[in-house]
Amino acid sequence: MRIAVLVGGIGGARFLMGVRRLPAEVTAIVNTADDLTLHGLRVCPDLDSVMYTLGDGADPERGWGRAGESFTVGSELAEYNAEAPWFSLGDKDLATHLVRTRMLDAGYGLTAVTAALCERWKPGVELLPMSDDRVETHVVVSDEDGRRAIHFQEWWVRHRGKIETDRFVFTGAAQAKPAPGVIEALRDADAVLIAPSNPVVSIAPILGVPGIREVLRSTSAPVVGVSPIIAGAPVRGMADRCLEVLGEPVTAQAVGAMFGPRHDGEGVLDAWLVDETDRNTTIDGLTVGSAPLWMSSPEATEAMARAALELVEVTA
Ligand code: GDP
Ligand code: CA
């Protein structure tokens, strides 16, 4: 049995901790639109969150980066007023970016580089970036410096989204190709799951890579999404702020409707799993089911994944 999962960073990583307990071959297609270059190094926050979490190397309290991390290089860079002081780069984490950048500079694609990094981390699932091409989420904002586009990480980490915001732009997406193996993984899966990740800046950029939405709409396998919103709030993170920028309500209903039913317009879903507190949710054209959606442990999260598959009568 094969399962393909679309994922962002922390929400995606936690979801995969449950999915990988199923008796299935799992391929995760990871958002790379958060990626940025700092000090000449290519940083891939979502790929690293997933890799460190599944490889048992993530900091459980902080939620991002490595456990037992130190910030010696980062504080030295700050003394120089070097670029992006708002973005923490841990010493251990820097080693990942050094290895990645060296391999990219030598001509390897991000997919091959990720596979090489995963030889160390052994995540237990196949990790594929959504694309080897550079796609970056930029955010159109206005403040006393006028109207301009900033990198998503600057918007998120530096401003915490608290700045007048017009819209998100997935720069490079229209020209990007799905990474090697992505279309095959989606086409050959027995079921496709959309993780409870940020719908606006984690899942939407993946769907924005030409070819990915199309294969989801045409595959014979069922596609099920899991809501990242419970009772009108994101459990962790800032999905609420991102939905607000789009003018969407912060509800499980609105997010399910954004992804939309497969037989309608541009939709990608057959079914949508919401939390028990949202059990009255209905969306035209979609099977909606409910289950506890708090990812409090890998066991609880495995039960979520099973509930998602049961909605489309797939048994793992
Ligand atoms: P990021 O890239 O690190 O921001 O992580 P993701 O995009 O993968 O996921 C972030 C989103 O996951 C948050 O905005 C929440 O909406 C959602 N999330 C986090 N924890 C939980 C949980 O326990 N249950 C559910 N249903 N959603 C969660
Ligand atoms: Ca992210």
C-alpha cells in the first residue's frame, strides 16, 4: 500500500509521525516555497523541520531547529550586523545548510541533496521537495517605507505577520517543474493525504507547481485533506493570520472549501476530515468526517490518518 502526503513544516512533520506508523510505503511531498538564501547558504525550513522531526533530532519545545542547539555563529554574525539578524541559525543547523549548499553548487538537484541528507536522518518515509526549481513565497506589504514585496520569512519571523499585507505571491511557481518522482508518487499512490499544514503558505504553493494540481485531479486514488483549523483556531502557528490576508474565515469549513471538491472547478479533494468539535461542517460535493485532530502523540496522529483513509474506504 502506498500513501503520498502533501506537507509543510511543523504541522506536516507531526502528521507524518503518525502516518509512518501505518503499514504503508509513504512519500511526503514537502513545501519548499519558504526556502531562502542567507550568507550564501540555501536554507529549507520545511524540509529540515520534517527531516529533523522524523529523524528524532528536532527540538521538541521550540518546535523548530535542532535539539541541544547552540547559536555561537549566529551571535557572531549579529555582532557584524550581518543580514537577517531576525532569522536564527543554529550551529548544528548550519552544518546542514553547508552540506546542502555545497551539493547544490556541485550541480545536484534539491531532490538528490535531500536524499543524501536523509541518509543520516533516516526519516522512515521518502522526502521529496515539491520542486527542484526555486519557488519563493513573497508577501506584498505596506508600511512607512511604502508598498513592496518581502520574503515570506521576513514577513513571518521578523514581522510576525503584523504589518499591512495585501497578498502572497509564489515567485517562480509558474515556471517550476515538479521534482523528480513527485508526479509518479501521486499517480501511483493508493491514497493521497493533505496534512493539517498551513493551507495558504504550505499547501497552496505545492498545488501551485504546474502539474501537481492536475495529477491530483486526475488520479484514480482518493484524495483526503485533514483540517489544520480546530474550532476556529490554528492549533499552533499563524494559519489564522494567513487566512485573514486572503479574506477567508478561520474555519475548517473555509479551508476545505478552498481546496474544493475534485469534480468541481479546480478542486483537489474527495473528502475532508475535521475535528469532532467541527462535526457539523458541510461542504458541497465533499464527504466530510470528524475525528479528534489534536496531534498530541504519534499514536493519536496515526488514528487521525486512519480516520482520513476510512472516509474514502481505504484500509491500511
Ligand atoms: P510550518 O511550515 O512549520 O508553519 O508548518 P505547517 O504548515 O506544516 O503547519 C502549521 C499548521 O499546522 C498550523 O498553522 C496549524 O493550523 C496546524 N497544526 C499544528 N498542530 C496541529 C494539530 O495538533 N492538529 C491540527 N489539526 N492542526 C495542527
Ligand atoms: Ca513553513
